[in-house]
Amino acid sequence: GAVAATEALIRNASHDEEIDADVLMALQRCRGTEAEKQAVPQRLVRAMPEAQSEELGREQRRRFFDENGFLHIKGFASREECAGLQKRMKELIDAWDPDAKQVSVFVTDQKEQMKAQGSSDYFLDSADRIHFFLEKGASNEDGKMKSDVTKHRALNKVGHGLHVADEKFKQYSHSEKVTQLVQDLGWEDPVLPQSMYIFKQPAIGGEVTSHQDSSFLHTTPRPTCLGLWLALDAATLDNGCLWARPGSHKEPVRRLFVRNPDHFEKGDRATPQMIFEDLSSGDKAWDWEGKMPEGWTPPSKGLYEKGFKPIECAV
């Protein structure tokens, strides 16, 4: 059965037997009840070596990605490249005047997200520009930044047209190695729709809730959204790293962030510009979509139980 095979594999791995992508994929296809199959990724994500995926060759890397939906590549950008992007962002923030216009707060809680990003031209107009988005708690009721918070500590992110409007970020985003990686993963004619620089500020802001990127960057007739994340600082369990749930990319998209027809077609300016369209048919198995599973705070037992794997990154 699947669970027995998984446990045997993990015991062998503890004696230096390599776990490659073929073995992982075979395990996930083992016989067993639905509950046993669901237990396999939970055991694998706790036992799989962190360096596993980046040591694979191109073909194995592609298959690993197709099966699991994520890929961790260490050392993709040099420390010099990372430092250069950080330096450029510091320059952009230094030149930014937060009092010049009302900026938007960025949150990922579903109700607050509709209010913040769904009710502002500042968010929609950022596709080919560089806009600055504040952390929750960094602004006053009038939308202005609080006087006791510095610019560099108040920001949640900067986006969404860095790859268009800034030469330094454009150079990295369109670099040969980024292009080659996307091609290696199977994209033939990719389009770069947005880019952002995300901060993880201490002592301010809110959590980033569980979500599917295809809810926000949706394509038809099938979802083709691919997210590339580069850690400019070390990202750990202590300071907040990405979490991925192996195989979840094969699940249907459960909600869409769409233009509100009441606002754009019927002209009701009192309604939000963007709203969430629920596609889940009330599936209670995903009642934490747009929120967080119970028990998500450290030691994050709830995330492990749902099959999530932490992706810790060094620089």
C-alpha cells in the first residue's frame, strides 16, 4: 500500500539511499484507500530532503515540477544579483513620495482584499507602472502613511510593472536564465503579465493567506499561470517562507478575482471594482481557501496536516 511503501522508503533514505523524482512519482500512484493516498504527500513533505529538486537534471526537473507543482532551485541568482536588486529597490523607495497621492493597503484576507484592491484605481492601474502598497496598519483612516512608520518599514510590496518600467528589474525578468527555466518547464510562448517586490516587515502587517495564483491571473481554456519567486534574503520558518502543497496544481481553480459587472457594466460606482467569484460549489474541504487552515501558526501543525511543505531558502 501507499503508506507502507512511503514508510519503507523513508527508512531506506535515512541510510543514504537516494530518493529521486521517479520514486516519488511512483509512490504517489501506489494502491490504497483515498485516505491513505492523501497521507502520502504529508509524509513525503516532512521527509523529502530540501536539496532534492534542484539536484535533478532538466528532464527530471520537468517531471518533478509537473507532478508536484513546485520546484526549488538553490543558487539561481548570485548574491551580487540579489544585492543589486535590493539596492535598486532602496533607490526607488527613497525617491517615492507617499504624500503625493493616496496609496493602497495590500491584504490577502478575502473580505478585506475586495475592499482594498477591489475598490481602487491605484491597484488596477499598476500593470505597467511602479506602485507602492502599504502594509495593513501602516496607514491612517484617511489612507495616508502614519508618521511614526518609516517608508521602508511601511511597505507590503511594490509592483506590478517593475519588469516594464525599471531597467534593473527588466534585465533580470527577461534574462536568459529565466527564459530558459520557463522553457524547460514546458512554456512555449510565455507572456510576463506582472512583477512585484514583496517585503516581510517585522511587527506590522498581516499573514498571506492560502490561495491559488490562477485565481488572480486566470487563463482559458486551461490555467497556465506560472509563478517565479526569488528570495533576496534568507527565507526560513522563523521569518516566514513560502509553503507549497505538492500536487495541488492539479486541482480545479476554486475562485476567481474578476471585474465586477455591477461596477463596470451597470455603472454602479458604489460597488467594488473587483469581486471574488466562487467556483467551489460549496466544497467544505476547502473552507480555508482565502484564509488559513486551523493550526497554521508555529509550529504549523495545521499546514503539515493539509499536506503543505515549507520551502526554506538561503541566500
